[in-house]
Amino acid sequence: MADKLIIFDTTLRDGEQSPGASMTKDEKIRIAKQLERLKVDVIEAGFAAASPGDFEAIKAIAATIKDSTICSLSRANDRDIARAAEALAAAQRKRIHTFIATSPLHMEKKLRMSPDQVLEQAIQAVRYARNFTDDVEFSPEDGSRSEMDFLCRVIEAVIKEGATTINFADTVGYGVPELYGNMLKTLRERVPNSDKAIWSVHCHNDLGMAVANSLAGVMIGGARQVECTINGLGERAGNTALEEIVMAVRTRKDYFNLELGIDATQIVPASKLVSQITGFAVQPNKAVVGANAFAHASGIHQDGILKARDTYEIMRAEDVGWSANKIVLGKLSGRNAFKQRLEQLGVELESEVEVNAAFARFKDLADKKSEIFDEDILALVSDEEHAHDNEAFHFVSLAQHSETGERPVAKVVFSIEGKEVSCEGHGNGPVDAIVNAIESKTQSGAELLLFSVNAITTGTQSQGEVTMRLSKSGRIVNGVGADPDIVVASAKAYLSALNKLQSKAEKLNPQI
């Protein structure tokens, strides 16, 4: 009988550590609900001690999600663990995930602790966490660069204290599949009580081997939990991609012989939602969720597909959620049809007032483009949610003029703390003019690191989705705006990024 592979999603914690990928509480709840529809086994909702915002988001997710285990990360100290326990109090199934670095480099340079001190702190952390839940996970940070003898001592001790999951972390993406898998295998063979815990893998993609290392950890090392993120989101080069793990195990069940509880048809909706919220576009040739993942340009391939689909496709697009409900609604669609589609997309607006406002935006959009796609609806709902957030800046209107040989000018109207202001700016192009106009009133002094435009759907009528990444005083944020007019979308994106910079919540970003 096949073993079950536990899917542990850390998009909301490790994924959010991508520069600029910070999310609001409401955005995290939307993603958590989609992960529940995806039937993820464990959702790491955040790091409760990182900031009040993280704490509140975990608390809200713990009270909302019923079918997945909700997890909070904590460093190996009583304060972090107590904070995690408090945030998780309402969860039907909860897990505390605690960690401490075990590599010689980290212990000496970062922790400035001796191996014996690290061992004792790991023991005390797991012992304390067990006061709040029987489900305790322990990670030796930078495990793949740790010494085997010391790792064995630490892991044996924390299992003895009651750790039920041991997560072997390749924190800096140093692992190579065969070596990483065999290191995990050796650990399981040498730790006397290794059978008392579920073994997990957590790999980063610095050398492009996160998925390969994770699968080697499963097949060679015997791990039965994989920690991963939607779209492989994560700091530096990212984390193990959930969609790639799931579809590798499903497609090659002849080799892996593992069961999954995942509803794979929810993979693409999850990918699109995370991309839209974070502003991190999915590259077209990305496995499983990229726009070209099931596209065939070669004449030979096209001929083969027409004759027999499996000549060039090892997965079906509809199995991961690609083909369902491509074109949703049009200008003649009524409010009930719109509301039903929101429900099918997993969007829950809090009141009829919000539904009506979103429907009004939908009608306005339907007057500008003939076909409304799921992605359009998600974008306008996101705008509606931000309109009700307690944010300082809100876009109102824009007038812009560009002409060959003339310097572009933009007039922007937006609100600051509910009060409308009007401003004008010139620039090298329309977007530069808009930014200069807004800056004339906000004087944020932020540095623009990235300006990116993507078509939300196909065709010239598509809405443009603009991402702007701003930096100020060491903080990096992404702002996202969508509109059929990409100049308007640019103004929305810039104001969105300024709103995130306004947030004073400072976060601790632990690495595992």
C-alpha cells in the first residue's frame, strides 16, 4: 500500500520573505482559503513573533481554516513559542514549528553559541512547545552544512522530547540530490528513535535543484513531508515549487508510489492568485503553471498532439486547472451570475455592499472589453478589497498627454487619508510623469527598483497588470495595479506600493 506524502505549504511564511512579496492580512486569508481548497495538509501561516501583523494574520487564518493543519514558525525560545501558541489558539489542528541553526558556520558566526548550548536550547524549545500542542516540528537550520555527529545528537534529543516532525533544512540551497538524499538516509539510520517522527525536507533553489533535492530526500532519504511554496516563491532563488512536486509524484506514480491528498485542479487558480497578490509574475516556460506549459509551437509536436495527446503531453492541462471556465462573463451578465462566479473562484466578499461595488466595477470593465476572464474578476476584486483597507492613498482619476517631440505631462487626482488632492508632473514618459506628479504631493523619496507590465489575459483588450517595486530605508515592497489602460494601472501600482511603505510593521525574517 502506498505511503502518503504530506504537503506542507509555506507560501505565507517563507514565500513572503521574497523581497517585496509582503501581504496584508486579508490577502493572506484569501491565499489560505485557496490552499485549503487545494487540500494542502499543513499551512505555515507565518511567524507569529515577527510582527503584530504576522500575529494577527495567523490568528485570523487559525480561526478560518478548518481542513488543514495551521502552523506558526518560532525560533527556539520561550517568547517566540508562546507567541505562536497564542496565535494558533483557535485552530482546529495546530502545529508549532521551532528551529535553531546547527552548522558550525551558523553556530559560530550568527548565534555565537557552542554546540552544547545549541543542543540544550533545542531540547528546551521542543519541551516548552509540547505544553501547547502535541504536534511539534523541529528544524536544524542549515542542516545540509551541519556535521553528522552533532545533527544526530540534536535530532535524537528533540525526538525524545516529543518532536513529531523532523525537517531537514537545506537553508542556502547547497544540496545536491544524491548527497542530500543520502545524508537524510544516514540520519534516519543513525538516530535510534528516528521511527518516532515523520521526516521532512525543506529545500531552497539557489542552484536550481530544490525540487530535485526534495524528491531525492523522499526517495533516498525516506522523507514523507515536503515543504514547498506556490510558484516556488521565496527569498533569493525561491523554494521548492509545490506544483512541481505534486505533479511529479502524480505523473510518475509508477516510480514514487506515493499518495497525495491534493486537489490538483486547484493548482493553477492558486498560482494565479499568489502571482496577482504578490506581483511576482510567473515566467511563461515555468513547469505546470507557466502560460506555455501546455503550448506546442513545433509542427511535429502539433501533429503528434492531434493524433494522440500523450505523444507530447505527460499531463492534461485540465488536471491542474488550466482549461476550466476560461471565458466567464460579458456585459449582459447579471449580478447573480457574477456573484456565483465569485463563489466558484473562492472569493468571499464580506457584505452585499462590497458585492454591489465589485459588480459595478465589473460592469464598467465589461463596457471596455467584450470578454471577462477569471483573472479580470480576481483583479477587480483585489481593487475592491484595497478600496476598503485602511490605506493612506487611493487612486481617483488621471489625465495624461504624450506626443512625439513633446515632454509628457500627467495630472493625477488621488486621496490622502480621505482628502482628494490634484497634482501635475512631467517626465521622460507617461509613467515617469505620473510618478513625478504623485511624488510632488507624497514626497516619499522611495527608489523605484522594478517596473513590470503583464497582460492579465490575451488580446489587445486585456487588462494590464503593473508591478512596481519600491525601496526605502532598507524596506522593499511591491505594489500591483490593474486596468485596461496601463498608464492608469501604473498610477494604481505606485500608490499601492506607497501604501505598503506607509506600514510601519517591522518584520523579522528567519531563514530555514
